[in-house]
Amino acid sequence: MGKDTLFQLAQTIQDRRAATADKSYTKSLLDKGTKKCAEKFGEEAIEAIIAAVSEDDDALKGEMADVLFHLMVLMESRNIALDDVLQVLDNRMGLSGHDEKAGRMLEEKWGVTAVREIHLEKKLKRK
């Protein structure tokens, strides 16, 4: 369960590329392109927001599952692997949200390499 489920889902979504659109909802989304996949992800995100403020936990869990699914379809439409996204999250572990956001702003201003070195130094000092 958990991480394994996400990897199984990512593989299923990838496998659906070989299906036909009349047999696979996922394939029909992928065939419509990234823009449609992004639109559907946004719709599901809005439904999750509505459920968060006006529905019970079971309804919210269902909407959150839809958000995860459509996020992963969007990732597949751009050929972005789950491992790559998880690596970004792993790299952010140990940084406060404020430090991470400040780092992104510095990267835009000064370049990625210098800022990553600063983040690495901060992470090492905390250990």
C-alpha cells in the first residue's frame, strides 16, 4: 500500500498508452494531449477543494484519489516519471517551506548550481 500503490498506478497509466481510446478512459485522455490532461486535473482539484470544505471525509478521500490519478495522467502526458517527482520531494526534505521557497527565488536570480550548494550546506549543518 502507499508508495507501491502509486508505482503500480503509474505503470498502469503507462501501459494504457498501448490501449485503444474506446477501451480505456486513460488512453482517451492521453490522446487529447497535455492541455486536456491538465484541464481534467484542475477540475478534479476544484472538486477536492469543494469536498474539503463541504463534504465528509469519505467523499474527500474519493476526490483526493481522483486528484492523484489525474495528476499521474498529467505526468504521463509529459513523460515525467513518478521517481523524478519523488526525488524532488526527497531533495526538499529537511528544508523548511520558507527556506525552500527562498531557494527557488534565489535560483531564478543567481542560477541553480550555486543555490543547490547553499541548500546542501544547510542540510548537512542540520544533521
